Amino acid sequence: MVKDIFREIKQKWFQFLAIAIITMLGVGFFIGIQVTGYDMRQTADLYMEESHVMDLQLHHSLGLDTDMIKELEKVIDGEIYGVYDGDTYLSNENFDNVVKVIEYNQKTKNDLRLIEGRLPQTKGETVVDAVMKDAHRLTIGSKLKVHEGDIFKEQEIEVVGFVESTLYMNLERGQSRLGSGGVSGFIYPIELEKEIDVYTSARIKLKNEKDLEKVKIKIESIEMELSNDRFERLIQPDKEKLANAQKELDDKTLEANAKFRDGEQKILANEIKLKDSYEELESGLLEIAQSPLSGENLQEQHATAQRLFEDQKGQAEKKFAAAYQEANEQENPIIKEQMLLAIKEEEQAVNEEFAKASLGLKQLKEGIDKYNQGLKELEAAKLTLQTNRSQANQEIGEAQIKIDEGYEKIAQTSRGKMYLQDREDVLIGYREFYQDSDRIEAIGKVFPLIFFGVAILVTLSTVSRMIDESRMQMGVYKALGYSSLVSALKFVGFTGIAWLLGSVAGLGIGFYMIPKLIYNAYRIMYQTPELHDGLVMSYAWLPLFVSFMSSVGVAFVKSMSVSRNKTAHLLRPPMPKDGQRIFLEHLTIIWERLSFLYKVSLRNLFRNKTRFLMTIAGIGGSFGLLITGFGLKHSIYSIVDKQFDSIIQYDGMVIYDEGAQYNHDLFDDSIDLASKTVKVNNNDVSLYISDDMNKLSEYIKFEDRKTKQKIEVSEDKVVVTEKLALLNNLQVGDDISFTYNEKVYEVEIGDIVENYVFHYIYMPKKIHKEISKQDVKNNVTLFKSTQDQELMNTTLFENDKVLAVNHLKDMRSTYKDMMGNFDIVIYVIVGAAFALELIVLLNLITMNLSERYKEMATLKVLGFYPKELALYLLRENIILTFVSLFFGAFFGKYLHQFVIINAEIDAVMFNRELLWTSYMFAAVLTLSLSIIINLLMAKKADKVNMSEALKTFDA
């Protein structure tokens, strides 16, 4: 039996190879496309683990000191360490550009893979990005100048080596707020001189990556505490200065108040003295005046006293003049003398009193002048005291205000913000690499299934036909005494060996060849290690089982069903199928105009319906796979043109602090809006909030993908993108719920618009305020401009409030590169579909010829020339090919839609359009293959041995 199996393999080597190759293609392609994404992720994960790449990176706007890092160590189960890094200008004689600087130490050493030279050892040495070597003509020993910045001082360093860094998985080098926004590369210098004494970032490496989300929650829960503590440590010197200033101010206030009290005491004492003087002077005046004095002050009272004195003196003089006159008129001389003597004595006494009074008035005048002078001096002293006190109080108040303002400023100053980033946010190219692997895996979950389905169908057909042809051999075995089971084992062994060889080859192709082929093509854009491949049985068991059942299983079932027949029945040739009228014969207007040979060919096509259907399924299925392969290329690549040339109408966007103001003069036209990232059922969505939806439609085309009609926007409806609606099974008029800051908001969908990259919700500010009860501040500008890109970036970044500038040209280029990586996957798909079609056509046409061996011999006996015989066979096969193309076109259309929809990742929508060129290329390939194979097989038909073919088996 074993010998007979190998003899059968030798005789039917083509069928054997066909089963093996189809099994190989089916298993290999099914596994290869699916496992490539898995292998890429495994390679990246292993690379990250071996390089001890961080799981999280933490930044703080106030910097990270050792105390903060110690506090963080308490909440993480892993390692955390601080790093000095930042963007700065770097120059030498060949270039002057912005680079990323990461200080080299024993921790950051793990980032590096040395390409040339050595690692830094002493101060002033550095290793440089290998990409910069050729770009800027750098060599070992080149001198570089680090320009002064916020983090590092100006200094000169020397290149000692060129490296690759695990922080950069592709050739992109990120963005910066310096210069025009671009970064040329990175350097790792050792012991740089710095402007700061705190770390700029901290890296966290967890013992168990599964704890990542838990650790993030823990860190975020203590963010306020960490920020407050960091702020207190940072502000402590300023607080001490304010406290010292307050103490000094309080001491000076006490000293000034003491001096003012002394001055008040002196003034009070002088006031008492002046009051006593006032009373004495007033008493003196009253004494002289001998009557109440009028006047509001001593000066006026003195004048009144002086006037009364003069009056009294005048009256006295008149009195004495009258007395003298009266005495002189006295006739008696004695009396006269006595009278004159008495008058003189009295006059003398009065004059003495007047003299005393005059002297008293004079003295009082002097006293009053001194009193007035003292009073002036007292008022001046009071005024001086008041002025000095006011001035001192003002100065003290101003000093206190400054101190209070200092405390108020401290109270109002932000405690800083913590920025916690996952690995995918830190490592440049990491997210793109994993997205590429997801895209490949998404294709691998759909396309290989259909491919494998066609392969299974052809295998079933091949095995079934082969067993039908060998029924007489099974009859001989049974006649020799073999059981039905043993008789069937020959075909089980035949297909089993073919399956085994095909499966082993398929496993090799699927697990090693296809993944490496795709991965190495991707490595043109990525800086990653060799692919970590190997057998992954979870991807192998399904294709192995299905291929086994479709070949060995079918062989067993078919051979057992045939071998159970009676021996005599098996030894007789099967009865030919009855000829039947075909539908075309009822259309006499056509049928009567056909030649005899065309009528025979058409009847032959439909006589064996199983062969007819299997041929259509095999060729049509392969044709559909080719259509899908060519269509897939267009569907994936065209989204870049549609998204960035058709839908997006602006030239770039500026991202800035909420509510900030900056100069828009560089823009030809622009619109400001608010942008937030929200969640819709675990999908990240950009929410654009605008106060002018009509103007926004000038920057983003709102159009229905199917009808191509423009969507009319208004301030009363919300617009969402199509892929977001599809993912969440939403229609116009449905309510869409989104989450922002742990709050859920719900709004009705007004329209759904065409979009291919990422998810967006466009909302008027009016509606946003209605649902959130809050005003929103703009933080994004969409602009149109013809200005030079680098000049614009440089000018915009002069404003500290501008966070990022993204130009459409750069975004388009990035997405085009990402999609371009998919080329190799498309080539593998088209190549595999082409190979399958080649095998299918060869196998089906060969089986068709072998089935009709006697028919061909009969035709030769009847006198058919070789060309006539070839044309007779070619006619049927070509007609079958055209019929297969007809049905295959419909299959390809629906298969393309099925693959596109199921192969999309959540953030991307592929183009549903299928171009006529995809049909054309697939049809040309299929027809060309069919014609070539038929021509080759026609030559074989001419070599038919007529005597052997016409032998009959007599039972």
C-alpha cells in the first residue's frame, strides 16, 4: 500500500503538488498576515524590556527635586529616577539647529545602542544621533557648541560616538518650541553645566507593567499634594525674605511710633508752658488795663490795653492840666503853692505809675511776641510731627502693601502642573509602530480567511476529482480482499503527505518568511532590532485543522463513500452524465446561429455542473481576491489625498494656552475655536467648539460621502464624523453621549460628514453653553497662509503662550509615510492572490483535461487537427474564464467592502470606493494566465495516445 501511495504520487505529481502548494499558500498566508502584527508588537515589547525603557515619564512645570522623587517612590512598585533633558540650540561650522539634549549617566545609558566610537567618559564629551552624522557631516572629534538656554549653560563639547536611542523608534525627531519647531536630532553629553538645580523630568520603570493604570491613578491622586509641597519648597526663600521684611518693617514701625510719642510729649509740654504764659500775659494785661479787655488773642488784648493806657494817660494829663489851671487861678498864694505842690506830687506819683504801666506793657509786648513765636514753633512742630507721621505711615503702608502683595502673589501663583505620559506619548514612533502592527493584524483577520476559503474550495475539488478518477483502482483493491477502509487509505495517505509537506512549508512561510518580509520593509522607516519571530501555536491550529479537514478529511470521507460501493460497481466505468438541453437552446434566435462546435462546447460546459461551479468558484474567487488586493491599495492610500487635500481646507493650526492672545498678522485668514479631547465609548474624539460654524465650513469641508452633497451647518446643530457614527451605530437625529472631565454630556446629532482620519465632533458655542452651563475659551487657530513655514514658526514661538504649530504639509507627509509602510502588505496580498490564481488555473484546467482524456482521443480519431482540437478545448476554458470573471467581479466588489470595513482600525476610515482600474488589472492578469495555461495545456492534448484512451474495461 505504501509503495502504491508513492507510485500514485509519482503518476499524479501535479495534483500532489497542487494540493501541497495550495495548502502551503493557504496556511502560510493565513498565518503570515495575522502573526506579523503580533510579532512586531512582541519585538517592540522585548526591545523595550531589554533596554529598560521607561513605562511612564513625568514632567512638572516647577521642575522635579529629590524630595518629590522620594515621595513618588513611595507610591510606585518600581524604579524612578530624575533626568536633565531639554531642547537647545547646537552649532558648529556646518549647522546651527535645535536638538534634544539628554544628559548621559548610568541610567540614560540604557537608552543607547552604540553605532560608532565610544560612550562618554569625562566632562565635555557627548554621543550624537547617528542620523546627524551624514546630515551635518559630523565625525568623531567634532566640536559642538551648546548655546545658553533655560536649562543648560553655554559650553563646548566633543563628539566621541554615534548612537541610536530607544526613545526614537523611527526617523522623526519630534517638535520643539524653539526656532521653527523642528528638531534635528539628539545628543547625550556627560556632566553638562546647568542653569537649574532640579530635574526636568523623571522616568518610571515598573516591576509589573500590568500595574501601569493603577500607578497612574495613584500618582494623579497625589498630584495636588506633590505640587503644593514642591511649590512650598521652591517658594520658601521668598517667604523667608517676606518674613524678614515684615519683621524689619514692624521694628521700624515701633521705632517710629516711639519717636512720634516723644515728639508728642514735647509738644504737650510746650503747650502747657505756652498756656501758662498765656494766662500770665493775660493777667498782666488785665492788671494794667484794670478792666476787661476785648480781643481774640493776646495781641489784640495788648492793643486794647495799650489804647486804654493811652486814654488813661491822656485823661490824667487833662486832669492835671485842669488842676494846674485851677491852682494858677487861685489868688491865695499859699493855697496856690500848696495846691501846686500837691498836684506835682500827685502828678509825679501818677507818672511813676504810668511809667511802670508803660514798662509793663512793653514787657508784656515782648512776652506776647515770644508767646506768639512759641505758638508758631509749636504749630510748626505739630505740623512737622504730623507730616513725618503721615510720611512714615505712607512708607510703612507702601512697604506693607508690597509685603502683602508678595504674600498674595504667592497665594495666587499656580502650584504647577504635573504631566504624566505613557511610553507611547514619549517614544517617537512608538505609537505609529503599534498602529502599523494593528493595521496589518486587522487585514490579517479578514483577507486571509477569504483567501483560505478559496484555497479550501479548490482543494476539495481536486481531491474529489482525483478519487472519482481512481474508483477502478479501489475496486481492484477490494477484489484483492482489502477492506473499504484500507482501500480508502491510499488516497488518505496521498493527500496526507501533500498536506504535511504543504503545512510544514506553510508554517515556515507563515511564521518566518512573510513576517520578516513585511517587517524588514517597515524597518526602512523604523529604528528597531531584528524581528523576534517563532512558532505561535494559537495562530497555527485553526489553519492546520481546516486545511487538514479540507484535504485529508475530504479524501477520507470521499474515498470511504466510494469504496463502500460493491466491487463490481467500482470496476465498471461510471456512467457518463446525461446530456440535457441548456437554457440557451430555448433562445432559438441565438442558438440557430451558432456553429456545431460552439453548440457542443456550450453543452459540455453545463453538462458537468459540479465542474462548472467549481471552476467558476475557483477562478472567480481568485479574481475577486485580486480585485480586493488592488482595491485595497487605493482604499488605503487615497485617504491621505481625500483627508488633506479635499476635506481639510486650512494650511495649519496653532495650539495655544486657553484664552491667550497672539499676533495673527502672519495669516491670510484664520478662525479661532476651542478644542477638547473627549471620550465617546472609549474612543478618543476631538471636540471643536466654534462661535461661527459657517466660517468653520470654509476651513473644513462638510460633505456627505455617499451623496457628495454639501452639508449646510448652523448654530443650532452638532456635526459628527462618519466613522465615529459607524462605530457607535448612530444616525442623524440620534443622541451622542461624550465624557469630559468625568462628566457625561448628551447632544443630538444634526449631520454626519465625511472624514477619514481620527474622530471629530463640531459643536456651536451656543449648544456647548446650553449643555455645560459654562463659557469656553479658544485654544486653537486654524489658519490659511502663504508665509514661509520656518519664518512663521519662529515668529509664533516668540510668544510663550503658543504651545505648538502644526502645518498641513507636515501632517500630510506624516500620514503618507505611515500609509506608505503598508506597501509591502499590499504586495504580499496581491502576490499571494496571484500565486493562488496561478495554481487554481493550472489545477482546474489540468483536471479538466485529464477528465476528458477519452473525449480528446475520440476527437483525434474523428480527424480533428491539432489546432482544431486545441481551439475546441480553449473555447470552453476561455468561456468558463469569462463567466468566472463575471461572477468574480461581483464577489470582488462585496469582498472588497467586507475587507475594508473589517480591516479598519478605530481611528481611521478607509475609502470605500473601488476603481475600475482594480477590475481591469485583475481581469488582465486572470485572462493572461488563463490563455497562457490553456495554450500550454493544448500542446499536451495533442500528445494523447488514442489507442490507450479508447480502451474499455470489460466487466
